[in-house]
Amino acid sequence: MKKAIYLLFAITVLFAACQPKPHEPEGPVAPLKQMPAVKDVAMYQVNPRVFAPEKSLLAVADRIDSIAALGVNVMWVMPIYPIGIEKGKNSPYCIQDYKAIAPEFGTLDDFKHLARVCHEHGMAIILDWVANHTAWDHPWVKEHPDWYTHDEKADTIIHPRPWDWYDVADLNYDNKDMRAAMIDAMKYWIVDVGIDGFRCDVADGVPADFWKEAIDTLRAAAGNRQILMLAEGKRPDNFTAGFDMNYGWDFKDQLVKVFTEGDPASSLFDADKAEYDSLPEGKVKLRFTTNHDHSTEKTPPVEFTSLRGSMAAYVASVFLHGGALIYGSQEVGYPEPINFFHYVPVDWTANPQTYNEYKQLIRIYNQNPVVREGAILPYPNKDVLAFERVKDADHMLVLVNLRDSAITIPTPQPWLNKEAVDQRTNFIAALRDSVPMPPFGYFILK
């Protein structure tokens, strides 16, 4: 009998030990072993609403191998916070709570799981931060109305001007208490969750002295961890405030004009120079052919004439002067507009050749420091973007036909009668007097 009682007791203890323990909040995710240098950033933008209609953070994590295989080293996740309902349009940029996650996207544990697998795959993870405005049903509206901008009569909170963003309330950066609360919320994601930085929405709508205070505080709180700060802006004071990168909007606009208005390909040299001439040493422009805003209207295969045109545009954008961005969905050549206010299913098996091409291009970008650091030697041409990148004894010649017709261009003088290897195809070319270029074709030669 004693043996039976002892055995029953042992089984009971063992059974109890095997039961799930009550959930205890975990600490921050383990830090990334090595943050990429700013000059080496190759970024992937995640719109959770193209991955799944619900629990989309887990759906993104499930695709981590495919994303990482592209060669990207930073994941930017669009806003995942609870979305405002009052006057709302279901925009993820209408924030109801800065320290929570919308059930549509998952839970805090789901997000930490995504951050953890990113780190395990050598990728930093940054969150979209919306500091310019909140939802109308954010608790601050009722609890602290003085934290918001009011109309001329000072009795009504207004939406951000001059935009027609009627679903959000404009924050008042003259209020020190609001600033402190905003920084506290940002600090939560860095310290308590363990993310690696932020992409800051409408950065030019927020005073630079706030960003300076916020970024200094975040970097101090991160301790010996590096964080990456990207401004959706183009003001020079983005960088004096402490941002590492801001947007290459003007270059993208000029790239579109080359395709749609017949502007000369050589005009991209001027657009690039205008953006980079004013940049402090070590800072970088984010170059892209699309993002969540642009793909709402036109995706790259439409904006740049065809799928082949979109690839030529990408090479022109990223290889002339990075950093590099891939918007999740463009790697499979998704053709239709993506309204990020709603779930849009993407077929991740479509156009595997396009996925592989982006993969090859990012590999070349990552493996060749001359692409990211070399001096630019332009060879102006009205139809072909032709330039050399030079770093010490390393030379790379990039030729991109930006027209939907075959074109032959003179071989740049230093490359005459040389053999060169195309970095994507490994084809060995003997360069003679001229180079025939297929429609929207490109060569990346060493």
C-alpha cells in the first residue's frame, strides 16, 4: 500500500511538472549579434496586411527563411498598434495606443517571436513610429487635450495641416509633458521589447529638437546596443537630430520622369548629387522603387512600364547610390495596387524568376563594398545609365538601359578591349567598341 501511495504521489508530481505554467511576461529579445553598418543596410519593408488577414506577425515569421534568403539585413515592420475607430479609416498610421499590439496582427509574444527569428537570421528589426499624430480615440485626447494642436479659437483639436488626414489628431510639440510621454513609449520598445530602432513616419512634420532629444535618450537607454533610425523626411536637420538615414524621394521622382516623360538617363546623376552633396559623412539615403505609399497607387511593374522595366529601375536606384529597400510583395512582381488599409493576399509563389533576380542583386550589393563605398564615375547617356564605381583597385561598371527598346552604346574608354564578368549571370564579355543593350537590359561588370 505504501509503495502504491508513493507511486501515485510521484506520478502526480510528474504530471503537475509537465503542465503548462501560467504565462509570465518575458524580458526583451536577445540582442542582434552584429548590427549592420548604416552604409551596408539592405532593408525589407513588411506590410503585415499582405501576409495574412489575422495573426499576421506569425505569418511573417513563417516566411523568415524566404525573406532572409533575399540577403536583407534589416526588417522594417509597418505600424502594428491598436487602430483608432473614431473617425477612423482602418489606417495602421492611426494609433490608439503606442504600447500595445492590435489583435488583428497578434500579441506581444507573437511580435517578440518575430523579432527573435529576425535576430537568429542576422536581421535587425525596426518598427514604424507615428509621432506626428494619434487617433481621435487615443486616451490622450480626453486626458490631455493640451497635448494637441487647436484651431485659432483654441477650443477645437485639429487634424494635421495641410493634409486631409481627418482620421487623426495633430500633436502639439510645444507641450513638454507630451514629448516626455512620446519618448517613454518609444523607449518601451527599445528597452522592454528589444527592437533595433525606428522608421519615423512624417519625420519632417515633427520638430528637429524633439527628434534630437528622443534619439539621444533612446541611444543612451540602448546601452552598448546600436540602434538604427530612419526618417521619412528629407530635411537636412534629420541628420543633425541624429537620424542615420532619410528618404531618397527626389531621386525616385526623377527616376519616374526618365521612364514616363523621356528625361535623359543622365539626369539621375544630377538627382543623386543633389541628394548626397548635403549629407554628412556616414549618413545614407534610402533608395527605393516603391514602398507602401507608392504601391497604393502603382506597383513597380506598372509605374516602370513592365516587370523588366521595374528591374532596370531597381538596379539604377540601388547601384548608383544605396541604401537598398525591397517592399514586401515587389520581390514576386505583384502587379496590382496594394491598399494597406485592408488585407490584400499576395501569391508568394508567383514569378520565382523575379524573386531570384532580387536575390542575386542584393547578393551583389552585399558582397561588393565598391557598390556601397566606391567613387562614382559617370558616363552620361540619354538612354542608358552608365557609370563606374571605383574603390582602390576595385572597379565595377554598371550599364542600365532605361528604355523599352534595344540600344547600342559606346564602350567607356577605360573598359575598351577588356574582359569583364557580369556579376549576375557570370557571363564573360569581351568588351569591344560598343555594347548592345536589350530593352530594359542591364549589366553589372567587373
